[in-house]
Amino acid sequence: MHRRLAIFTHKIFINTKPIPTTTATGTTFLYTQSNPLNPRTNGLAFFRLLSFTPVHRRAPDPDDPSNLMKEDGVSVCSQMWIENFREPDRILSNLTAYLRRFELWVLAYQKVCADDMGAYMPRSAIQRSALEDLLALKNAVLDNRFKWGARLDFFIKSPKDKTEYQSLSKRKIKAILTTTQPAAFQDKIVQEVLFMILEPIYEARFSQKSFAFRPGRNAHTVLKVIRRNFAGYLWYMRGDLSTVLDGMKVGLVISALMRDVRDKKVIDLIKTALTTPVITSRVEEPKKKTKRKYQKKRVLAEDEPKPDPYWLDTFFGFAPEEAEKVPSWGHCGILSPLLANICLDELDRWMEGKIKEFYRPSKSDVIWNSPEGEAEQGNTSWPEFVPTSGPDKTRKMDYVRHGGHILIGMRGPRADAATLRKQLIEFVDQKYMLKLDNESLPIEHITKGIMFLDHVLCRRVVYPTLRYTATGGKIISEKGVGTLLSVTASLKQCIKQFRKLNFLKGDRDPDPQPCFRMFHATQAHTNAQMNKFLSTMVEWYRYADNRKKIVNFCSYIIRGSLAKLYAAKYKLRSRAKVYKIGSRNLSRPLKEKKGSSPDYHNLLRMGLAESIDGLQYTRMSHVPETDYTPFPSNWIPDHEKALLEYIRLDDPKTLEDQRFTMREQGLVSPQDYISMLVWNYKRNAISMDQLSLIKSGGNKAEREQRLLLGSDRDSYDQRSKEEEEHEEEFDVAEI
């Protein structure tokens, strides 16, 4: 047997020839059969090839930037939010470690590309050349080689920027260097990285009294807070600090930033962004309007984002004065609103201290009578109601800030409001070097109506029936007197905004004007654009007491404007003819010539006509009701709730407290119940209902003993009964 195997292997090696192969360790030789037509020998060679060839993975390219991404950028940001909300008062001195994380730079690149190109770019779609340029930008920032506001020399360019700057003429280069240009693509990436690092740090520290330029907070949140917390205040003080948003001295910004951040690299980056001059061209005087010839519609490029639609552009014109201005400081870009909130946070903290000092509770007050001023009593389903009965009043004050505009409500004498105004003027002058006077901080009574965010705050007196139980159990019903804070949309301000957008003229009797910007659009497209605008207006006035009235007025203006437009476009002469042919909501098609409308339903069924949606909210009954959902007193956004809940559950002390509470109350967790059930079944091979034992009386030790020994007792009782029956049968048989 051994002799035959040796001869067989000898013949195989004689009929083979070496084939050199190159591996990671050098050059090796594999042997194969000389006869390629023999299937048996070819199969054996293939078997040897699989058996003896070493398997080597491709070595990773050390120059590939994607190897630097050890983690997802979103998880890195999430970890920063968790760490800062877990320890919000610590001073941070090592933020450069986050600047070195390449994951944050890739995430910032994706965000800026989405804003620049109008489409999100997944990480797998980023080319290697872009990653190499992004790595070069990161190294330049860390090595102090990055300069803000570059016009010709870039480390990285936008994917849609195809300009060859080396081949530009001198005239074009001079125009780029001397005229106003949008922020460079690489500047936006650095701003985004700094924003992702600084935002979680200061969001954990900001006051709950500021609502502008912050995630989860907006103008609607301010209106809900005012309706919830400002009921019962008599004196109101409005302040305009919007000049702070135009710009502040660099030293003041850096000193405010260094209260919590001591990292030299980050501070220097922001300081150079503030001090580097921004090149702006001189604004030329507008030329006289000349009648221009017909121009063809411009075709957008493939990677060019679409401009804002008409309805959105129109709604932006309705922005209230308090939300209209967005800060833009130097080359900071999206960092500017965050830096403005950092600077104004000192004012918020100062006002919080004044609120605590001003609070003087009165025991006879029904609502505000706790010593701390936080716990409030009364009807939770109607928290805006403030009783006015009683000789003594609790002195109380509240404050909100939206951007550079502040609103202070006070319950007390006007002299206290005047004293606070004087202190506020001194504080603003000292901290922000801003000169204010009494006219810029007017003190107004609630009966005059307070304008804030295009809504008027006024007082409404109500007389509800109060029922309570007197001595002896007798129920007494009597009329009470109280006040509600009414938040109504300003019709005067709405007319002003429509006039600014050229939708109407006149004040006392507003007359709609034709909307000629939609002259070349179809009726279906025009109606769809205006419906989107009206839907947005309905949402904007969601918390106004006169929501139905104000939205119906907006619908009247839009409907009249479109009717005049269609009358001019289709030569129908008057709005009455437009309404007669197109119906009240302009949902039927209009013909260019005189006559009735075509059989629209037949054309629509055959697919020969475009579906036309009628204008919404043409009747007041179609407008939804005002949202009066109760607002909690200590409200925080949902993302902060999730963060705080995660931190609480991640703390081992929370688990120990829960276990201690369960032991104290004698509760059994579902896990312990299942484990006891399994243990009992394994021990006695009989499943029993342990929940009935838990519900029975006795202390914890007795219940545990029943849980573990209950089935043994049952089996013992059963065996004793069987023995007794057997003995009785034996006695009967003997008899």
C-alpha cells in the first residue's frame, strides 16, 4: 500500500512544472500538470492550488483619508451633547482634541454641501480627492496656516465650483478681490466645525429665558410662555437691543466666550474671524427703471439649487420686527447668532437675579404665595386665570428675550418698574457699551395693549362662577372676578406687511392690488402657491385669539389680488366676472375670451385639463380654532428632555435608588418574578401561580419562602391524601 502511494506521488511531481507566484513574503512556486486536457490532473492541480496558496488580504492604503474615520460623526456630536449636559458648569480647556476628529470635518462637509447644492451627500458618495482636500484644510487649521476670507487660494472648493482660478484674466481677478463675494466654501466648513463644538457647550448653560437662534425654540414658544406666565401683570417694559446684533467689540465677545472656554486654538480662530476685514464693494445708486425687452427664462444648471418659491419669499416678508434681524459678524457666518446669545446671556442671568429679588409673596394671594415663587397653585386646565380679589397682591416679575428684543412684565407699583428700568440702563451701558434712554425702554400699562412679535397683549376681565365647600359641608357658588391675558394678532401690522409686499393700498379701507409677479404662471400653479402661503399664515397665527378673523382677512386680500390679476390676464374687466366664471374660490378655469367656462369636469376626466385647487379659507368657518393647549410652567424642548433622561438612566445611582424603592415597598420586578418562576419549576417540576402568593399577606421573607416551598407543600398534601384513601380501601377490603 505504501509502495503504491509513493509511486503515485512520484509520477505526479514528475509531470508537473513550477509556476512562479508573487506574494507579500516573496516569490514562491506552485506546481501544475503539464497536460491541460486531462480533467483528473487539472482537478488535482486546482485542489493543490486551493490547499497550498496562502490567502492574503489587501493591505489598507495608509494614505487613504477615510481610514482616519474611526467613528460616525453623528455619534461624536451626540457624545459631546451628553458630556456637556452631564457637567454643564465645567470649564473646557481642551477643545483642540475635537478639532482633530476627522469625523466632524466630514460631517461639516456634508452639511455645507447640502446647503450649497440643495441635496444631501452621503459619506459613501464623497470622492477621495475631496477627502484629501478636507484633510489638508484640517491640517492647515491646526497648523495656523488657514486664513479667513480667501478669494483665490483654497484648500478645498465646492463640488459645483468649476472655476480655474489660475487661468483667469487680470480683470476678473481684480473684480474678485475688490467686490463683495459670498463666503468661501472652506470658511463655511470651518464655521460648521466650530459651531458643532461650541453649540452643545453653551446650550447646556444658556438661560431658559432666551428663545431666539436656539434649537427647539422659536417665536411660537415665546407666545406660549407669555400666555402661560404673564397673566396678571399690569406693567410691561419693552426693550430694543438689536444694535448688539449689528456687531460688538471683539474684546467683549472674546471675554464672554472665555468664561467657559479656555482653549487657545478655538479662541484664536474666532478672534481672527472677527478681526479679519470683510471686503465689500461700494453700493451703487440704483439706476432709473427703463422698459426692458422680453427676456427668456433662465435655465438652471444641474447642480444649481432652485430659488425660494414665491409663497415662501412672500411669507419671509411677513417676518416680525423682533425676528427679522439675524446677526452676521465678520467671517463668523453661522457662528454669529451663537456668539450673540453668548454675549446676551449675561443680561439673562442678571434679569433672573432681579426676578428673585423682586418676588414678594402674599399669603392672601391664591396663585403666587409660595416662598420660592416656583410652585404655583390654581386650576391647571386654566393656568392663565388670575383672581383679582384680595387686598394684598404678590409682587412678581417675569422676563423673556427673543434675539435683541426683551419683554418684562411686572405685578406691583409703577415706581418699581421705573427703578428696574434705571438699573437696566446702567447694566447695558456697563456691559455692552450701549446707550439706552427712557424712550427706548417704555413702561406701558396692559390696558393700552403691548405689541410683541406682531401680537397684541391685552387684559380680558372674566367673571367665572366659583364653587367651594364651606364649613359644615355646604357647597357655595358665587361670582368671581379674574383676568385673562389675551394674545391677539395685530390687524394693523398685517395690513402694513401686505402694503409692503404691494398686495394692497390704503389703511382704513384696504384695496387689494393685482399680483403681477404671477402673470405668466398658470391658474393652477398660482392657486397652489397662494394656498401654501395661506397655510403658512394659518400656522403662524396658531396661538392668536382672533385666528379666524385674521386668517380670513388674509384670504380676502389674496383672493382679491388674484381676481384682479385674472381679470387683467384674461380680459374680464372686473372681479365680479372672475368670481362668476371661476366661482368664489377660483377653482374653475377661466377662458381668455368672453363666455362661460368650458366643460371642465369632462376635460379633467379625459386628462386634457390641469387640476385646479380652489383657494382655502374663503369662509371664516373653514379656519381652524385657536390652539389653547395648556403649556407647562417649567417647559424644556424635547431634545433636552431626552438628553436629561438618558443621563439619569445612565447614572448607576438611579438604578440603586430604584432597587431600594422596590425593596422598601415590597415590590417584585418582572425579571425577579420570571427567575423565581423558572427556579420553582426546575426544582419541583410543577408550575404554580406565584402571583397569587405575592398578593397574599405576610412579610417579604414569608412570601419568598412560599414562592420557593409552595409546590413542595402541595405535593406533600397530595401524597398524604392518597395514602389516607389507600388505607380506607384496605380496611373496607378486610371487612
